[in-house]
Amino acid sequence: MKKLLYSIIALITAVLAVFFGFWYWWQENMAPVNPDDHKLVVVNVKKGMSPETIAQILKEKELIKSETAFLLYLRYHRLNLKLQAGTYALTKSMTTPEIVKTVVEGKSLTFKITVPEGYNVAKIAKLMASFGFNEKKVLALAKNPPYDYPYLKEIPENVQYKLEGYLFPATYEISYTDTEEKIIGKMLKKFNSIVEAENLIKEAQKRGFTLHQLLTLASLIELEAKRAAERPLISGVIYNRLQKGMLLELCPTVEYALGRHKLRLSAEDLKIESPYNTYKYRGLPPGPIANPGLSSIKAALNPVKHDYLFYVARPDGYHAFAKTYEEHLQNVKKYLP
């Protein structure tokens, strides 16, 4: 009888020892690796990664104490299939449950990309490439956009990029898991909000333009005006030349056709065969040559009424305006080396 009692006590003691041993092990491995280390550690969880692979990565980066404990926690809470792909900023001061929660909720690390006013599609593609995105994919999306905005269907076929002028210059919050298509979609969504807020389609029609033509004009103003105060003035010059049937003769359109910026265009450059060359073809080019900001769009809608037909850049960034070609030649002689 005593032997049986001793056996029962021994068994209970062993069970309690295992229980408390497991409890201690569990608490220890759920705790932070280092409660005082708050330095961010970036972890990239790729689509299709198994929980085991994720556990291994976390252990290698010393973010969890035990792969086994991590996997047991997932199974107990039925979270194995709920881990989301993303790039996460974690710390060694986080508990295992906090790390799991971050990855399950998809709280992916984000960053910001600022698209400056006047950037064209090619520059935006290079900008995105500097953040690790695919430059060729961005250019392909800009050429054949898969987005469902009615005005995109009205863009002429002879433009270089259909989305040129439609990628609104602004600062965008981006996730490392975002695709090129999603990021371009964010830019278009921002542009569409401007179209609706400013009633741009109807405002363009009042001026006798389509939205596409308005953006084309605005892009010319964006690249020609170095000072914000001069945008409506330069807009007025472009309007005057259009009304008189004059060639616009704007250097940025030639540079767009060339595909590069030049400090001084040669006589040969001005002869380049391209519908964008406003030294050769009258009227507006077939589409925008950059992505204009709102102030340039507003300047395109509200040109200053004057008699100026010419202008030349001054060293201070402003322009000297002229009503006649003779006055213009005098300004050229005065301000151009």
C-alpha cells in the first residue's frame, strides 16, 4: 500500500515538475530577447513562406528565443495560415506574441516617395527604381495602363506614355509589399481626386480644351516657368501664340523628343522628327511632356491677358517678355551669353 502511495506521489511530482518546467520554458521563450534593445530590425516575409522558414529567419535575427515556441504559439492560436507577406520593422524588445500579431495584422514597414512637380514618366521610373522597384515595369504600365478611369480611354495613341501628365506630383506612403501597379494606381487616385475637387474636366471645356490638352498645356508651363509667379504670364504667351497659329518653339518639347536634357540645343536638335517638336509642328504636342503640379494646371486655366508673344530666360530665373520679335532679339542679346 505504501509502495502504491509512494508511486502516486512520485507520479504527481513528476507531472508537476514537467508542467512547471514547461510553464517556465514557455514564459521564458515568449519573453523579449532583450527588453532594453529597441533598435529596429527589418524582416522581409515573402509571399508563400512557411511558418517554419519565418521562425528560422526570426531566430537568426535574434528576435525570438525559440523557433519551437514560436511555432507552438502559432498552432495553439490557429495562426499558421494567417501570417502575411510584408517588410516589418521589429525589435528585440518585442515579445513573441507581439511579433506574431504584427505579422498577422500585416503591419508592414512603410516609407515615403516624393514625386517632384515637373518629373516625367522616365524620371519617376528611375526614382522608383532607386527604392528597389522595377523601372521597366513602371514604364510598361505608363505606356499601357490597366486602370479604369474614363479619361484615360480618350488619350491619343501617338503619345509616348499614356500616363504622362496623369501621375500627380506629391508624397506617397509606400509599403515594401506594394507592387509597381499598386503604386502607380496610388498616383492616379491622387490625380483623380484633384480632377474631381477642381472640376478640371468642365473647367478645361470652358477653355475649349479636353482634360488631356489642359494637362499638355500645364506641363509646358511647368517646365518653362522657373518662378511660380510667372506661370500665368507664360500661360498667356502660349495662348497668344496658339491663337495666332504660331509655332510654340518651346525647348522642353525638343528635349522630351530627344529623351534627355541639354544645356543648349543645337540647330540639328531643333529639326528632330517628332510630333512633340514644337519648333517643327504647330499647336500643342500630342500629350504632356511632364507631370504638372496644381499651380501649373491652374495657370493653364487662368492665363494672364497681355500682348506678349516671346520671352527669354534671365540669369535670376525670371523671364524677359516681349511683344515683338525685334524686342525679343534685344532681350536675347542682353540675357543670353
